[in-house]
Amino acid sequence: MTVKKKRLFTAIDLPVSWLDEIESTSDRLCEQDVRGRFTPRDRLHLTLNFIGETEEEDSIKRLLAALDRSEAPWISAGSGGLFRRRRGGDLIVWQIENHPALSTYQGLEAEALASLGIRRDRRAYKPHLTLARDAKGTLLGSPELVSFFGKPVAFQAEELVLYWSHLVNGRLVYSPIARFPFGGETGR
Ligand code: ATP
Ligand code: MG
């Protein structure tokens, strides 16, 4: 039997109030002639670990199920701004405060995935939401940019989602393939 490779990543979903806030922020930026590939509502999420192309879906699911998620992390918005990329265009991001339970869980997950041979990102984890890629516009270099971002109400993550990033009829889709609750018993 051939196992199909899948492009996977783990993430936390956002509440409707955050999706609304992000959409209105993106609309306000567009009105200021900011251009870029804005993330559509159905692809907004907080990435924890990017796994990449893998045939290890089953092992990854088993491994994720066994991790300690007893403490549900708080997701709280920090400042909005730019991540400048040397290669590829700049990203418009909304930074997320590094709540201890968030970085602890993210690190635990990264370490566990590394035991399956999944390469760990060498850069330190900087939690953020990507609002747009290849972003361009004069507002982006201005100190006024931060004032376009509101302050969505912090929430506690309910679950960790394993996503499959793939094309469906030529459109990029993130399909949830497994969900693991926070705040409950561990899977061990
Ligand atoms: P595109 O690559 O077409 O711009 P995308 O980045 O949204 O689209 P994927 O590349 O499949 O789609 O990425 C899925 C998720 O994983 C996104 O949140 C993306 O930011 C994140 N991601 C992708 N590559 C990496 C990487 N090398 N390191 C960290 N996170 C990544
Ligand atoms: Mg990508």
C-alpha cells in the first residue's frame, strides 16, 4: 500500500470575534492602498508547528494524542506590524503574547515531532497570525501602522488542530484532520 504524502501543520483556531476583527483590520489596510495576498477568513489560524510533507500522519496523530495539554494556553493579541523577509515579500502579522503555557506546549510538541525526524525550526518560536503575504504599501513603513490593529479579547485555546494544507480544485485549503482538546486529561 502506498501512503500519500501530506503537508501538515499544527494550529489553534480563532474565535469568530477575532476573525471579524482581523477582517476589518485587513479591510482598513486595503482602504489605505496596502496590497498583498491577504489570508482568507477560512485560512486564519495560529500556527504552532509546521511539519511539512510527511508520510507519518498516523505516528504524528498518536504522538500528539499522548502530549500533555492539561493547561489551556491563553491567546492574547500583542501589536500588529510587519515581519520583513529577505526572501519573498513582507508579511503583515498580528503578534501573539507568549503565554507560558503556549510556549511550553509549542516546545513540547516541537521536541516530540523531532523524535519522528521532523526538523525543528532553528528560529525561536514567535507566535503570530499572518494577515497578508507579499505586502506592499507606503503605510507599511509608517509608525501609524500599529494604530490600525484593535485589541481582540484574549481567549483560552480549546483544542490543538492538526491541519492538512492542500489544493482543492486549484485553491489552497487547510483541512482539519484531527483535534486534541486542551485542559482535559492527558492521553497517556
Ligand atoms: P503559501 O505557501 O501558498 O503562501 P501558506 O503559507 O498559507 O500558503 P503552507 O505553506 O501550506 O500555506 O503553510 C501552512 C501553515 O504553516 C501557514 O500558517 C504557514 O505560515 C506555516 N508555514 C509554512 N511553512 C513554514 C515554515 N517553513 N516554517 C514555519 N511555518 C511555516
Ligand atoms: Mg507557505
